[in-house]
Amino acid sequence: MTTSTTLDSTLDAIGVRRSGTASGAAATTSTKKSGTLGQADFLKLLTAQLKNQDPFSPMDNTQMVAQMAQFSSVAGISDMNTTLSAISAKLGGTTKADAMSYVGKTVLTSGSVAYGRSTGGIAGAVELDQDATDVSVTISDAQGSPLKTLSLGAQKAGTTSFDWDGKTGTGADAGSGPFTVTMTANSGYSAVSGRPLVWAPVQSVSMPTTGDPVLTVAGLGQVKLTAVRSVG
């Protein structure tokens, strides 16, 4: 029995045809349908190969060990994929469960509307895309009239916090808001891109069938969970 005949017999035992045989077209169709060989297919192939080997020229022990090692690898990869899928599903469930705990808390996220603290004023941050030599934050009232401008000076790229005591430029109490927060940043004569970050309370959480949970935040509307920078 030739090597080609042995291989054909082995493949015949598991219903697979080589493309060079008369039923090569069927093999192509079968391969497209099955996609890849699984553990059961691999075991059938190995068993069929042992059954159909030439008794006068049996499989070399080295080849046997190599094929068993391949089978072990296939089994391990399959088990790992199953485990990773289970972990992924668990992590997805944990994310939604954690999202529910955001209700009633305040989050730091990109936005321009902020409500005053019970002690007065607001805290927030600016997020710079690159280094700046001069950064300032302006707090305005609900009608857009400036109340106070805070100079933060030179800042590195990233997040820089600020705290406003709730007093206007003349020292008067600005009230509880809502306030509008804007920022400007420059590096020499060039503008630096960035965005204000404000603290705002989470009112509710929605769970879409696909994608991340979405928070409903006072003054800002819907905010994706991935957009939250910090939780207070």
C-alpha cells in the first residue's frame, strides 16, 4: 500500500476527499462547510490512520508522538477558547452590574455644565492634548455672563484639576448654578486643543442590548460609561 493510498484511505474514513481525487469538488465543498477540524475530527483522523497503516511499514514512533502532541495542542486551544469566552461573558455582566452602582454618585467627565456644591463653588479639571504655556478656565452663569476666570498657568499634557470657591470676580456669591465652564490653552502663539471636565451627578443608567451602559448625567445628558474619568 503506497503512502498516497494510505492517506486517501485515512481521509475517506472521516469523509474528506483530497482535491486531486475524483471527488475533489466535494472535498472543497465539505471543507468550506466545516471550516476547520475539531478535536473529534482530529481523533478520527489519527484512529483511521492507525487502522489503515501498512503493517509492513508501521508509523514511526517519532511521527506518532508528534501527532499526539498536535492533538494535545488542539485540545488545549479548544479548552482555552471556551474558558476565554466564559470570562468575556462574565466581564460583560460585571460591567453592567457595576454601572448600576453609579446612580446617585458624581462622575468626572467631559462637559461644560456644572452645578454648585453645597459648600459653594465647583471643582473640575481640564484635559490637554499637549503641553501648554498658559491655561485658563472661565466660569459663567446660566445666561453666559462670565463670573470668574481662573489662571492655571503652564501645564503639561494630560489632566489638571481646578477648584472654584463660588465667588465672582468682585467677591460676590455666585449661587448654586448651573454654571458653564469653558477653557482656553496656548503654547506660545498657538492654540492647544483640550476640553473641560466637570463633576456631575448620575441620575439613571440605561442598558442597551449592544454596547456599553449609558449614564444619564445631570446637565450633560447621556454619557457612555467609557467616557467617565473618575467617580466621586
